[in-house]
Amino acid sequence: MSLKSITDIINKNLPKKYTDFGKFSNLVIDHSMLEGKIKEISLDFIPKNEKITYDGYEMIEPGILEVNIVLNTDETCGIDDDPSDCLDYAGNYIGLDPWQFINNVIFPYVSKKYLNLMGFSFKDVPYVDFVVKNSQGQTLFYYDEDLDTFIGSKNPTIWKKVD
């Protein structure tokens, strides 16, 4: 099964109400503060034309796994705004530090609730982008993981051994 097919299946099964973050989060907080603030979470797989190899393995379908988080806010960041201002806007709206939100709420929510059911994890993919957008689709901030932080995987759905 291709990663695009997997992300399509997950997107069809993601709820439109996000009230169970506390079940999967690494934070001990009142997660009800997030209710109504997230409009949508979706996954996308963006294919790349170049080969991706790692430790004697080649990615069968090279690309980037993207996690899109759309917030229920019209807050915008202008071209002239400093990126830290955009982080502050998002953080103030969410009520959490944006990096804590990604790493300790969104990452485990998507990973434990959906990816595990499909037989893979974020650790299987060398490029993962978390993109937080406003309700009009403008990017407020993003966080990416790449080969520099990739710890490797030999999941046969995603990787094949090369000689």
C-alpha cells in the first residue's frame, strides 16, 4: 500500500471534533482548553523525485509526510512579520507553547491514534513536516524533521534493502 493511500485512509477516519487529545498527550494539562481551537487535522504525502537512502535501505516511495493543523482563528502573519511573532500569535491562541503543542499533543495524537493502526509510525519516514495554519490556510508556523534527526526504520512497507 502506498503512503498516499495510507494518508487518504487516515484522513477519512480522522474526526472533525478533537476532544480526546488528553488520551494520547504527553502533557498533564486540562486539554479541554484546546476544544474548538482546531478546525482540522489532515495528513498529506508529498512525493519527491529523488531517491532517499539511509543505512543500506532505499525508501520505496520517496517523499515527505505532512501533518496539517488548521486552527479556528483568522490571525494572520504578514510577510514583514518576524517568525517569532507568528509563533506568539499561535501560542496565545492555542494557550500553549507552539513547540509543546506539536511535540506533546499533535505528535502523539496522530502517532498513537492513527499511524499505529496502519502499521507505521513517524519513525519510519525521514521527512515529516508539521504545518500549523489559520482558518484561511495561511501558514502560521511549521516544524520539520529530516534525515539529520531520523533514527532509521526497516519497515518493509516503506523501505527496501539495496545492495
